[in-house]
Amino acid sequence: METATVRAMVKAILQRAEHFAWEVPANGRLTLVLEPNVTVINVFHSKYRVPNSTAIHSHTMDFRSDIVGGVMRQHRYLRSEFIHDRRVSRYWEQELSLGGKLLGIPEECSLAEGPVETYAAGQFYEITSDEIHQSLPEDGTVTLITRQHKTVPLSVSTFWPYAPIAEGAKPSEKVVPGIANVAVIADVVSCALEQWF
């Protein structure tokens, strides 16, 4: 589908956003499933990010992200044993099942942060499920996610900066998405329409 067609379709959906069932996960975005396990629309706003939630993660699927409106910045991370390299930092890694259940306990790891990648409206990027990345969208950014089938993931991981874990402390389970209320939908979508359309 051409960029102008996609943009027009997404804008029409946003203008009638209150008529759709949007999910609101923990990471500061609204998600509308257009076709289950194939295509979704994401609209981002930092106001709705759960405090202290981690932004560095892998995924349950391979996908292409088309930037419909706004600006998306991201870093990709590589596992590294060169802990004296200034680009390498220590993290905790928590593995989760594809359904969001904890698998084992957090393990220490080292990740090298790649250069910032910046994508504007009309551009896209691709991620495989095993790639580790951090998304940094500007408020109101809208993406169209299309699932691809390049890898077969068995689990997903989240990462957060290393610090000693208190004895007996447990990481939290993945937050299960809920249905967004009308006020949240209106707030996030109006930002997107005013800023980028």
C-alpha cells in the first residue's frame, strides 16, 4: 500500500478513534489491532508510560514498523563480553514466555548500545524477534506494524540497568494490556492529529 493511502486510512481511523477498542499497554502507547497477529496501529504518548517500566526489550514476533506520523528514534543493542568498552553497560535480563509469564530469575548480561536511528513519516524499519532494542517515539507518533515471519521466537526478554537486587525481591509479571477509556483515547489521539496530521 502506498504511503499516502496508508496515511489517509490511519487518519480516518484516528478521527473516529472513540469507535474502536484500543488497548493500553504499560509502555505509553495505544494499540488498535486491525488484523490479529498481522497488523496493528500504535499511537505513542509518554504520559501513559508506567513509571520504572523498562524500555529495552526483544519481541514476540518479527515486524516492519511504518512511521505514519511523527518521529521514532531507537537504539539497537548487541550482547557483548567487552565490558571495558564505553558503549557496553551491564543489565539485568528477565526472560518471559510468549504469554508474558516469568521464566527463571533475572540474569546479568552486558549490552552494547548502537547508534541512534531516526525515522520520520514515510520511513520504516524492521526488527526480528531476537533483536534487542529501545524505542524512543516523540509524543503523538503513529506507527503501522506489520508482522513478518523471519524467525521463530520461543521467548522474549526485557532488560533494565544493573543494580544489586534485594534478597527476596521478585521481578513483576508482564503487564497485561487493558482496554483504554475514552478520555485516554481522546488525549493521545488528539495529540497525534494536532502534531503530525
